[in-house]
Amino acid sequence: MPIARLENALVQLGGKTVLGPLSLTVETGDFWGIVGPNGSGKTTLLRVLAGLQAAARGRVVFLERAVENGADYTRALLRRSVGFLFQHHEFLPDLPFTVEDVVYFGRAGVCGLGRRYGAADHEAVREALESLGLAALRKRLYRELSGGERQKTQLARLVAQGADLLLLDEPAAGLDLDWQERLTHLVEDLYLRRGKTLVVVTHDVDHLPASCNRVLLLKQGKPLAAGAPAEVFRPDILSELYGCPMEVAQRNGRFHAFSLECGRRKRDGA
Amino acid sequence: MMTFFSVFGIILLAVLLGGGTAGLTGVFVMGLRMPFLAVCSAHAAMAGAVYGVVLHERFGVALPADAAGFAGALLGAALLAYLLRRRSLDPNMALGALFSLMLGLTFLGIGLIRGPKSAAWGLLWGSPLFVTPGQTAVMAAVGVFLGVFLYVFHKELKVLLFSREMAAVLVPQGWILAALLILIAGVITINLEIAGGLLLFSLLTNPALAALRVARSYRATLAWSGLFGAASALGGFLLAYALDLPAGACIVLFSCAVLWGAAVWGKKRVLRTEKKGLSAEC
């Protein structure tokens, strides 16, 4: 069953087209990897799927309901059904929010406006903290965490929210290699163990786990290729995507793309 | 003698209510990274109150200063909400533009007043000694509204304070923010008489900043900020009363002293915790 669908969606910012026209169907149980260089419209695509960005043309359909002009019923539905992990979220480090507070935020939209958290909310938060190994850190201040621990806390927030569709914007970006791997495994765990439908945006092919079963390559806001990872992650297609010769390797089901020439060719003006 | 004490009691109550509510709302003004919101709303309220005087003088429309001030602050909040909907505009830039507009309108309004301008100048500096029992009742009502709002929507407000971007995904951010802006407008209006439009900014920001130096949770931040706000207003007022100094200025300077004290206390606590951690490691 399709959870979200874009039909010829076109997004413009300041009169400039930043995404589309693009059609995409996210079915229940899909694990989509959205890959592209910086500025290719990946984050915009996630924002459209989350109802945060309106499409200038085309249609956005969520659970068979059109997301139109921010209608309240779709907003409430989106708040319950979609979890969004931001690449960078600004927060005031002076505010003393604990790890537990941040995980509870996931329940804010589920619990209902102005309602107190109930037993189900407390249980969801407890389970999320324990399953992600954050129980010992629950009273630690969020501002005192490392970048990797913060992302892990944000994943716990998504788990507590219990949303069916998770939209993850560069979950492993900006972290050291150890944390990149840990986060990649945690994302895979969300899919394999918890049965979530995932759309993961990344500029780095290496950050997609082996279980990713659909890939969309975006270049300058337009789809370059879409399909199973083995069909899309080919040297010729990735070379076209990044504008330099790329090589692809596969190990334990995961794809790794690398180029020894990209930077040099661009520096030399080739 | 009895009258003196009852009048003084009402003034003290007004000072405590004004300072406490200013401290509480200050957490949101600072938490939303919009410190300029306080000064902008204060000037919008001041402009409203000044034009209330102009309307009364020119057209005989008798509008209480508080109501006119609240209308001005609401108009300012509505304009701000409209500007914030345009995501391309940075909130602080929108506030800067709005502040200039309100300041210009205030001084134009003061210029338009034909009779004595002392009431208008009073709005700039503030003086709790002129607070009436009616105004104190309004302050208490605003305080109750604020308390209920903070209690009922505490989880939504926490998300909003943590990240507006995240709040947009998780809660009806627009409604909560609009309600918060209206409450901030109300709190600023009732405090015009206490600290004055020019100095009110500090009564909103300093207690919140002080609370952020010492608190270790959201609830504690609110509690400390309300307490620091009330203490600043009361301490400043009593100092002004004892030494026959301008009340608004003393309140603001007292809030600066509270901030300084909290910063020292917070720093000492961090050092103590670090020391404890080091000895535990040894």
C-alpha cells in the first residue's frame, strides 16, 4: 500500500525550481535511499514528503489523502505518521533539556494537543531509551552529548513516536567513522527489526545499509536514475551524477563509491 | 495609615505580579532566540497607549491606556506573525524592521499630543506608584492566563523552545506560537506601568538569562525566571522608594545585579561539579 506519493511534484524557492518535476511512490516496507551531491534537492524532497514544503505544481498524496494547502486533517495525520530526523537542528544550548525530554518530544504529536502524557507515552519512551542503549543517559543534558549521541537520541525520539514512515536527512553526516557505522546499523535496525518504512537522504553511498531496496539519484533537482541499488549504483551512472569518474565496490551487500580523481579534476578545471 | 498600607500593598502585589510574569515570558522570548521580541512588543504597546491618548484628545474616544497598549502590542504581534510566515525573512530582521516602525510611531504620537505629555513620558520610564487596583486585577488575570497556558501546553512549548523546525513536524506550531505572542503582548502591556516601555526589555531578558545560568531542567528554568523577575521588580522598587530614585531604572539595574549573581553562582556550581568529578576519577 502506498504511504506517500508524489505526482509530477515541482518545488520552487524564490522563483527558482529546486526540485522536479518528480514522481515517486513510497510503499509500505520500502527502504528508499535518496542520493545526490550537495544542492541536488534531497532535503527539499524530504520536506515535501513531510508536508513542510508545498509543491508549486503536481500533487502530494499521503495515505491516499492529498496534502493541500496545509489542511489541518492532513497536518495532524502527518504529525502522527511521519517521523523526521533533521540533518542539523538548531537548538539553544543554554536550555537545559535532558535526553529523556527530547525522546518525549516524539510523543508530543501523538498524545494530542494540550493532553498530559499517559501510560502508553511513558512506556514508548522507556522502551525507546532502553532499546537504543540510552537508559543510562536519560537524565544527561542534551547539550552535553557528542554529535553521535545526539543523533542516537533523535533516533530514539523517532522510535518513541512510533511513526510508520521515517524520513532521515543525512543521519550519519558530520560524524566520525565509528559513529557513521553505528548510526548506519541503527538505521538498518529500524527497518529490519521494527518494520519501519524508510526514506534516507545521503550524499554518501556508503551510508546506506545493505537492506536499502530502492534508490533514487537526484541531480540538480531532477531524477537521474531510480531502481534497485544494483541497477543504479553503477560506475557510469554515479560518474554522471558526481561529474567525475567513479568506481563502485560491493561488500556484505553494501555499496561503496569512491573516486581518486574527482577533487583533482575539479581543482584543475577539467 | 490604613489607606497607605492598602495602597502600598496593591503596589507591591502589582510589582510582584509584573516582575513574575515578565520573568516567565522572558524564558520564551530568549528560548525562541528572539530577544528583540521583547523590545519590539514593548514599543508596540507603548505606541498603542500613546495613540490612545491622541484619540481621546482629538476625537473624545475614551480608551483606557492599558486597553490601547494591549491593542498596540497585539497589532505588533499580528504584524510579526505575518512576517514570520515568510520563511525567507530572518525573525530578528523582521523584529528590527518592526521595532523601527513602532519607535517612529510612538514618538510621532507623542508629538501629536497637544496637552501635557507627562502621561506619555510616564509610559517610557514607568512608575509602579501610579498602579491602580484595577490594573493590579488585570495583572492577576494575565498571570492566571499565563499559568494555565504554560501548564496545559507545556509539552508543546518545550518542543517549540527546543527547535522551531522540529516543532513544525511534531505540534501545531503556528497556533501555539500565535497564542504565545498574544500572551507576551499582554504581559508587556501590564508591565508598561512598572518598568516603562524603554526599560522593560531588561525585565524580560535578565531574569530568563539568570535562570538559564542556574537551572538544570525546563521547570526549574521557569520557576527561577519567575522568581528572579519578581525579586528584581520588588528589590528595584523598594530601592527606588527608599532612596527616592526612578523606579524603572532601579528595577532594571536590580535585574542586572540578579543576573550577575546568578552567573557567579552558576559558574561556581560548574567548578564544584568538575572538582567532584576529578576527585572521583582520582
